[in-house]
Amino acid sequence: MKEPSSFGEYAAQVGQIMRELGCRILSEALEECNTALEDSVRRQRDWQIKDRAEKHLLTTLGTVSFTHTRFQHKTTKKTAYLLDRIMGLEPHARLSMDARERLLEEAARGSYEKAGELSGGAGRVSRQTVMRHVHKQSFPVRKEEAPKEKRRVKYLYAEADEDHIALQFHEKKGDIKRWKGHGDNGRIIKLVYVHEGYQDKESKRKELKGVRYFGGLYGGKENETLWREVKEYIERTYETEGIERIYFQSDGGSWMKKGLEILGGTFVLDEFHLRKYVRRLARAAGEEEKEEELMRWVEKGERKKLREWAEEKGEKVSERERKRMEESEGYLERNWKGVRTRVRKEEGVIGSSTEGHISHVLSARFSRINREDMWIEGKVKRGEGGSLPTQIPRYSYTILVV
């Protein structure tokens, strides 16, 4: 009443008091249940009291502490905490059902570490605990039925990118092999998403319309499997005859171009990589101020002029910078068709959002993982040697849940 400006702090303190009160109520209720079991005549026919111990259980309100009694069966001599059994708690369980539900919800939205911080109110659990609870769940693959009416769109967009991750170990800690500072623990997770463009909103924050994600560990010939899944989704969801053009936006990687071949789209180099390699070309030549002029050459389609300038400047710089120039100019040459589609800004061409999606969809979940942290539906398939996981089940959700 004296300091209304401190209302936020006041609300936080009241919330904390209510959580503590809730924990006390739960503790007292469980203590009464345990006492009732000890006094139960029906229980006394088969079970006798052996000893008592204090139990600490993490809930969404906080930690609840109570006494639970261990009983011994008179015939089998087996012991059990009957209160825990009635509550459905596994031996040595530290989380209540509501805390486990919160933990799984948060793990679906973000990383295991954040899920551990948010579950259980005032308490927290480790990433390994979150991982164990996630892996206990069974998620059968849901077969999707074709929609009653296929969607009709003029333009459809497919975008692709990848994220590099490092495993902490393969089978056990310390089994990573290293050579000249590099380990054999690197993996690439691939992400593809299909959408219908941006939502028609006045908000500055752009949202994709009808977005669908696909991803996982695909290597070699499995890349074709990924793109076949994408194609099947498009054919199942859209009136393909009415689609005038599928714009395929990526950084031009080889596995991505396989998708271009299967989907039959029009390649568009994403603007992030276009700018990146033009900037790198100018800097390697020692003429950073030339960047905008190089971009104008690209926009005007002056490919020969760009090539001749790069060759001329490459003779005047060091061997290292010359290689950087050759790599940058070669990248633009290889993806020139996609470059021209981007800069001409044809009808239907929109900005790419692959970098943002990699950050929010993959990096937040896989920046720090080990072999067991990989999200799986069922079991990870192993290679012939039984050591490295060769497949992470495929993601295919309207909202990606990992």
C-alpha cells in the first residue's frame, strides 16, 4: 500500500508464497495418506512396517517433501513403498506426473537444458534427466490421410539448408578419434520446408503460410528419399496442375540440387549467400568499397565483366587471397542461373528465410548433443559395425516437434 510502484515485485512474492503454501498442502496430504496406510487393518493382514524415509518430489509448484513408509510382505518378504505404488511412482522417482508433463512440453519447444530449468517450478533437473524422460515416450509414426480437398496455389516455395552438429561421443565418452585437432564426431542435419509464401499481415514480423518441415540425418542415396517425401507431400496436399511455378530457394549445395531435379522447380539462390560471396570476393581483392559495384554487375547480368575483373585482381594478390577469390567467383558462376532469378525479382520471388529457420528449428536443439540426445521415434538404426547411428527418423510435421 505504501509503494504501489513495486506491484510487480509484490505479485512475484505473492506467487512464491502461494507456491510454498501449495507444497505444504501437498506434503500434509501425503503424510496423512501414509499414516492411513500404516493404520490400515487391511494392510496389516499382508504387510508389516519395516522402516520410514523422507521423500522429495519435484512438482510444478516446487519440491514436496513427505515421509513414506517401506513395508515388507509377510509371505514373500519383498519390500515396497506402498504410498509410492499407489501414486504410480517408479522407484527412486524425483518428478511428479505434472512435472513430467511440463518437462515434455518444454522439451518439444526448445532444448533439453531449457526444459530442465522450466519444469518443476522452483526446482530444476539436468539435461540427462530430460533426455531419459523423453526417450521413455513412444511416438508411433502417424499415417496421414490425403485432405478432402487439395489446396490451390499459384506459387509454391521449397527451401533447404543444413546445420552442422558435433557429437560428444559415439558409444561412450572418450571414443571420438581426432586427427590434427579435428574429430570424427561431425554430423550434418538437413532441413527442408515447404510453404505458400508469407501471411498477409500488416505486422513487420513475417510468418510463413502453410509451412511444413522435413528433416533428419540423410546421407548419400538417402537424399533422394528426403526429396521423394517432400514431393509426395506436395502431390498429396496441392492441385499440382494449378501450380504455375515452384520456387526452390537454397545456397546451391549438391544435395539441395537433387531436390531441384525431383521437384522440377525454379532455382533461386538465397540473398544471404549471394551477398556473402560478393562481399568475400571484394574483400579478397582488397577492395571492399567495390562490393556495391560488383552487386550492380550481378544485377545487370554482366557475368563476363565480373569474371575478367576477378582474374585481373587475382594476379595481384597473395596465393591465399587468390584462392578465396577463385572460390567466391566460382560459387557465383556455378549458381548463376539462381543468381539471375534472384536479382531479376520475377513475380512470385520472395525473400528466403533459411538462416532463421536453421537457427530456430535446429541450432537451438542440436547445438550441444551427444549420441543419446538425438531425438528418435522408436530406435536409432545402427550401421554394420553397430557403432554409429546411421539414421535419425524423419521429421515431418506442420509444427516441427523435436
